[in-house]
Amino acid sequence: MKRSITLITLCVLIVVSYGLYNLKYEVEDLQDHANGLRAQMEEDRRAIKVLEAEWAYLSRPDRLQKLAQKFLVLQPTVARQVGDVADLRLKPMDEILAPQPAIDTSEAAVKPAPSQATPVGAPTPAAAVSPVVAGAPLVPVANTTAGAAPMEDVQ
């Protein structure tokens, strides 16, 4: 009887020792993983600070003003681009509440006809630039006749 109790105790001791051994190394692995995550978080925080500094540097008002003058070839609005309230067409209530037809967005419907296509960068004909037309949206017009400068950073 003494011998069986000793044998059972020895088996339990071996199983518990093996379990503690595995548990110790699992905890060490988890600690190493947690330390790696902490280091990665610190590295990411530093990278965020660097990116915020770069953003602040690149979004300086004087730099943006230079870029706007170089790449945005806009002109002031002229009087013929602005319409009166009388130019706006009032829709009847029936037309507003009527269901709208489906818009065909297939490529054939989107592409302009060859006779209407104008090459990119070509000056628009004088007939295309007209005063405000009733029903047409009022949109600011950019100067399209000036050549576009190459896209390079202005420091």
C-alpha cells in the first residue's frame, strides 16, 4: 500500500512538474510577445510624430500659396459668369415630385461623339464660351489656355 501511494505521488509530481515547466515557457513567450508589441507601439508613436511634423512642414501657408500660384491657373470671376435670380428657372411642383428617369452610365453613353470631342489642352472655340444660359449651372471657369507646369514640389 505504501508502495502504491509513493508511486501515485511520484506520477502526480512528474505531471505537475511537466505542467509547470510548460506554463513557465508559455508565460515567457507571452512576455516576449508583449514586449515586442510595446516596442512596435513606441516605434509607431515615433513614426506618427515624424509624419505630423512633415505634415506641418508641407502644409505651411506660404508653401501652399506658391503651389497654388504655380499649379492652379485660376482667374478671378468675371461678370458674365454670374447670373441673376431672374435667370433661374423655377420648376413646377409636378416636375419636382415626378420620378426621375434612370441614368445610363454605360461606357457608350459616357463617351462623347467623335464630332464633339476636342483634344485636351486645345483652346475652346469662342462660340463655346457664352454668357449665362437659362437653366445652365453657374460654375467658376479656370484658365485653360495657360500651359500646365510640371508637377514638382515647391519648397
